[in-house]
Amino acid sequence: MTAAEPRGGEPGTTAARRSDPGRRELTYAVLLCVAGAGLALWASTRTWAVELTARPTPLPPVRDARTGAGLLPWLPALALVGLAGGGAVLATRGRARRLLGGLLCGLGVAVAAGGGYGLVTAFDGEVARHWPALCLLGGVLATAGGLLTALRGRRWPAMGARYERRPAGDAAPVARGDGDRVTGRRTTEAWDAMDRGEDPTVS
């Protein structure tokens, strides 16, 4: 090893490498939740069945189109909550994120159950089974995203992680004669004070 070569990797580079898998998992989880909930919401607004009511001849039968939302009013509501929860995964962290993941997993299971109901129920008249199938698929995707968040979310970075407090060992050395470094440290300390709910302008 030459004198110019560092004995170890730089802390910032090592931390970035460690956070890369977490960021990828976070991206996958959010995409699964949002895509699954969005697909289920869209499928629930489609016509799942058309019931025909006979009338005296020569009048044609009355067609009554039934959407997934009409058959299961709670289905689009749960899908909307799941859609919002997928975005909230980015804004949470730690235990709150894991709890949110458990909630999203439960919502996904409920949405998938609604799609399964549409697949197995015998409706009168014309039936379109592909819309309940898409709703079931959306629920499965949302469940996978919620489960991934519940199991792994505590290790993922939070949105705005650049303002999070760093351990004391990660603080960059401050050179008294370097005004830029001193200013950068003061800025970081101000953000830390704001995270604690303190006013950084009050000495």
C-alpha cells in the first residue's frame, strides 16, 4: 500500500453504499403500494355485472349495470387509503413506518378479498370477471408492498434524510481557519435544533 492510498473507505462513501439497497427497497415498496392501490381503485369503478330485469313483451329487459364500487362500497375507499398510504411511506421512518406497512398490508388483503369476491360470486345477467381479477391483482401488489415495508422499512432512509441528525462520529472535522467548514457545521447544528423543536436563532 502506498502512502497516497487511504487505509479505509471514506465514511460518506461507505454510508452511501449501505443506503443504496435501502433506497431501492423503499422505491420498490412505494411502487408496489401505489400501483396496486391505483389498479384496484380503477378496476373497482368498472362494470362487474349487468343484471337484466325482464319486462312484458314486447318491451326489452332493463339493464342494470353494477360496478365494483356499487357492489362493494368499501372497496374504492380502502384503495384510496392504500394509495395515500403508499405516498406516506416516504414521509415516515422507524417504528411509524413499520406500523404503516402493517396497515397497508391489511388494506391490501381486504382489497384482494373484494376482488376474489367478485370472481367467485354468481351474479345474474352478464358478468365481466376480468375487472375483479385486476382488483385482486392490485390487492396482492399492495399487500406485498405493505409487507416489505413492515419487515424492512425501519432501515430505510426517510424523505429529507439530508437534514437528519448524524452520529457524533460521522461529523466532519472542523478546521478553525476554514470559514466554509465552520459555516457548514453551524448550518447542520441549526437543522438539528429545528429537528428538536428549538429556535436556532436563540442563543
